[in-house]
Amino acid sequence: MKDTIILELKEYEKGIIVNALNDKRNELIRNNEDTELVDDLLMKIFETPEKKRPFVKRLAKDERRYC
């Protein structure tokens, strides 16, 4: 059974993780080491769908209905 962790990240937080993984990937390349695991993580991050926020229509003050 695979363990799965779900994170909710803001766009700038996602960018921090991508930059850190990219730095690690560059370091591995400089040292002639395998980058497959880091590449897989980067692809997972790029392929994740963004959470869609529900659409809420805001009525103007004169459009509001009182029950």
C-alpha cells in the first residue's frame, strides 16, 4: 500500500518547492548523479491540478432580496 500525502499550497509556496527541487537537480547533475527521483517529483508537482474555488455570485446592494 502506498502512503499518500496531500498538501494544499499557495502558488508562491509551490514555487519555493519547485526552485528547491530544481537546485537539487542541478547539484546532482554537477556531481554526475542520477536525477530520476527529483525529476519524478517535479513532474508530479507540474501535473497536479489546481483546486477550483466555488463560484459565488455577489449581488449588488439593490439586487438583494429579503425573505
